[in-house]
Amino acid sequence: MCLKIGTPQQVAFRREIEDIIEILDNNVVFDKHSTVMLSGSEREGFRLSGSDVDHMHWPINHRVVWDFSQCRFYNTQEHALILCDNSESPPGFTLLWLPLEKANDLVMSACVLMNGCFYVSSSKYREAMCSFIITGSTIHGPCSSGRRDNGFEYDHAHCFASDFWPPSAYSWIDRCHSWPPSNVVNDIISNGCHVVAIGHKIGNHTDNEWRISFSRAEYKLVYSMNHTQFLTYGLLKLFLKEIINTGLRDEEKILCSYFMKTAVFWAIQQNATLHWHPDNLVAGFWVCFKLLLKWVYEGVCPNFFIPENNMFLSSIYGEAQTTLFMRLYTFYEKGIAILLYSPSIMSNIIDVLCNPRLSICTDEHSLISQVEFDKDYFGEMVRNDTIGKPDIQRCKQYLHTVEQLINVPLTEYQIVVLQKLTATIFRYTAILHNMYIDTGFNKQFYIVDKIACRLLKLATKFGFVSDMLYIAMYYHNTFRYMEALSVIDITKAKLAQPYLMYGSHVDQEMYNEAVRGQFLSTKMKEAVAQNITLDNAVFYINDLIPEQQTSRLQGRNFLFIPPFVLLYMLDFLCSRNVDTMRAQGALDDLHALVHHDQGELIPVSLRDISWEILGICQQITGNLHAALYSYQHSLIQHPCHKIQTATRQRIQNLHL
């Protein structure tokens, strides 16, 4: 199960990376005093296929209070206070009364008049915020939903924060005798909760109510689980996806992973005698499954924090409840062998089921090789290697936050991620500074250029092997072709090393021999390459401007280019000005790579831009028929970058 869900170390670095990213993001002003928090399975440490990315967004200068006595803790000149009124709402839900007409324009636009008072309507707030964070989003429950450039689906929940623990959840504090530990309980209570923009489906004020959310408390509870408990939670998520919901239409999938998480919480707290150990993984799963079966039979799923909130009330009742119970009971009758119906679970658990006396391996180093661990870690780093919309002010804010974090105790995983993000900030700063100056030959240009070069060179000391190509791009743009070719030669030699790790492409034996025992930061800059990311808001290479513009108009923020493709492109563009034979050789290498690669150096998802780049280079040489062939092949690839309009325009411009 560790191979599917993650080993303790893998889960640890996923969480630690998310924690440090959140600190960075929330110290940088993104959209006028907004705070963001990653939530859901991503924050908890899962990386299961098909999982979406959940974030919560709330305004910093608005706070929810539960009674007027809490108002004294705020300066009303700085905070707009919103008072909860749950007198007419079901347990777990509340109305939000705005006692003073002092709030930002978005909040005021979402207000409705009820009983002579202004209340913030959840439905109106959702509509107002739908495309505020990311344009092109659609409303899904309390969230703005859509799909990112990397293919991941996202949900951005719109909410308000409360610094206080809700009175309706006080009983939870009294229940926490055996689990979670008192320090976790105190931490959870001191951080309050949120209210998210969705009402109870069968309440009296569905369009205006808000649901009390314990997302922050929940991920802290998951963090406090031991690894067997976490694996049990993951096993239940797989059980839901691959067994319970298999073959069902979307409208029939009335059980969700949140119910599974709730079952795990209750099972841990109510089964203090159950030994949550790897040997008992299946037993722990069965306890949770029986609890879920009982809930479905009774039609009652008590919220972990507010048990009076029956989360089945509006979805699992009547005929749907009966049908679901019979389905689950059929699984129950089959016993634990039902897990063999899951493709993900079967391969990991069949030996244990067939031989109960088999000893369970808990040694992390035996479960996953160092190479696989490094691959997962660097992949996680790439997922988080972004600073949002680039501008000079934001880069300064990031650097200031990084400076503050240097004096904070950090883990090795967080330190290396922070180094890579610093390199990314340096890179953006260098390119942005160069964009905003007069390119004439004057003193100002030389000063800024010197700073830009220094920042780019610093960035290579903290980044991946492939990050040297950003320097080569900069030299190409400033017409220093010989200097660019010198960097390209060094990069080419590093990328040609037999131990190089690029995505899933790596010779494990060579990699181990070259970097075994080295720090992660050393491995990163000596033996790891990643795709080159071109932010579509910043132009790096003139020949790719049409693609960046088209991609941006289609809602894509980045072009992702395989380092080997960009290497040959830059080699061709620079050497054609100084060495035509070398230029032809670079073009031949690019041609061979794009035509013959089997997904090792050009991921399938990046073939559209790779064929496009080959066509651009061929068109520059005047080989128009070859360029046409390449552009046509770009059009038939998976449209990862949404560049088809630019491709069709290039075909029209060939004038064959």
C-alpha cells in the first residue's frame, strides 16, 4: 500500500512542501488582501490519480464572529465583522449577518435584505467570485472549478474565516480523550474554522446559508494519524473509487471520499483498543467499512465535529439509501476478499490475504528505492515551482519572505524547495528587469544587464541542470550568440550524462553510482533535468511569441518545453548567426529527436510544442515542405498548450 499511497517519508515531504509554499504564498499579496489555503487530499499527502486540487480563498480583512463579545478583539477600522446567526439553520450551517454596512464591494454586492438586516448570500457570493480567482471557472458546489495547464482539475472554495471555534462544535473538545493528542486539539481550536459559500439543500435558506467548514482542523487531524491509519484512509478512498463506484453513473455516486474520511476519524477515536499497526491494516479497514455500512443502514452520518449535522440528510435517503445499502451489504457478505476487485489494491494485498502468517515489511528503504524516492520528490518540487503572475513587486515580496524563512527551522525537504523557488524568483526578476528598461546602449542598460546576468547565474546554482538554458535564452535575446553557445555546450554535456534523471527517464544504476549519498540539492543541480517553463506573460524567444500569445488567449499560463528540444532550438538559432554548419547539425539533431523519440526525452503531452519548434526552425532555413509536415503533426497531437491557432497561421504564411 505504501507503493500506492506513499511511504512515511514521501507523505512527510509532500506535506512539508505544501506547508512552506503556503507560507510563501500568504506573505505575498495576490489579489487585494486574499488568503489562500490548500485543502483536501493534496494537502493531506495523497497523490492519487484523478484527484483534484482544492484551495480555500478568503479575504484577510473580513472576520466571522459567533457573538458580539468577540468583536472587542478587532479594530473595526481594519476588519469588517460578520456575525453568525444560526437560529434558523440546521446544525453545521449558519446565516451571515453584516451588522455594519462596511465590507468590500464584492461582499456588498452579495448581500440580501432579510428581516430588515443585510445578510451575505452564499449563492450570490459564489456567482460574484466564480471567475475572480481564475478566469474561465465554473460554479461547482461552493467552488469555482476548472482545469489547469498541467491537466489537474481544481476547486477554489470561497469562504470567510473565523478566528474562534464555533460553539456548536464544543462537544468535540470534550470527546478528545484518546485521540487526537491534546496539543493537536489546542492547535486546532486556536486556529478557528471557516464558513464556505453553500447552504443546506433542504434548509429554509438554501441560497443564503453558509456551511461551517473544518478543513484546516481536518488536515491537522490527518497529519496526527500514524502511517497505518493514513494507509487505512487511503485504502478506503481506493475502495470507494474502484469498487463501490465502479459501473455507476455520476448521479448514482452518492458516497464521497469525505464520508470515508469521517469514518476513519470516528473509528480512530472510538476504537482506542484497536492496534493501528501494519499487521492490522485490513482489520482497521474492516472496522471503518462496518461503521460506514451502519451509517447507510440508519441513514445517519454524523459530522465528526458537529454530530447533530447528519451529512446523509440531503443525499442518502429513500430508494437511493436502500439501493446503496444493498450494494454495500453484498460487498460485506463477500468479506475482506472484496478488496481483490480493486486493481490498485489487489496487487498490493493479495499475498497478505492468501497467507495471513506472512510478515509485513515496514522498512521504508525496502519498500521504495532511493531513485524512485528522488524522482517523486523532484516531481513534487516541480508541481510547486511557480510564483503566480510575475511582476517585479511580487518577486521582491517573495525574496523578502525567503529572507525571513532563512532564520526559521526548516526540514531538508523544505530547504531544497526553498532554494529552487529562490532560483525561480531570481530568473523572473532578471527577465522582468530586462523587459522594463530601454534597450539602447546606455549606462542604465549595462547596469541592469549585469544584474540580470548575475541573477541568472545565481539561479543555476540552486536549480536543475536544465535551468542553464534560461541563461542561454537571455544571451540569445541580447544577441550574444557566442556566449549563448558556450552555455549551450556546457548544458549539452551535462544533459548527455548517462546518470541524468528526466521525468521517469533514468538509468537507476548510473544515477546511484553518480550521486548516492549526496544531498538533495546537489543531486538537483548535478543530475536532474526538468521541462523548461515559459510564462506566457513574458516573452523569452521572439520566434515563439505567436505560440505564447495564442496559448495565453486560450487560458494557458505556460509553455512547457522539453529541455532537449529547447537545447537544439537555441543551438540552431544562435549558431546560424556564426556557424552555419553547426546550425545544420543542431537542426538535424532536433529532427531526429522529434521524429524518433519514444516518449523518453519528449513526453507525449509535450509533442505539440516539440513538433511546432521543429517546424519553426525548418521554416527559418527555407525548408517549407518539411515545416508544413511538422506543423501538421503538431496539429494532430494532444493540444496541451492550445497553440493550434498559431500553427494554422504559420501554415498559411508558408505560401506553398
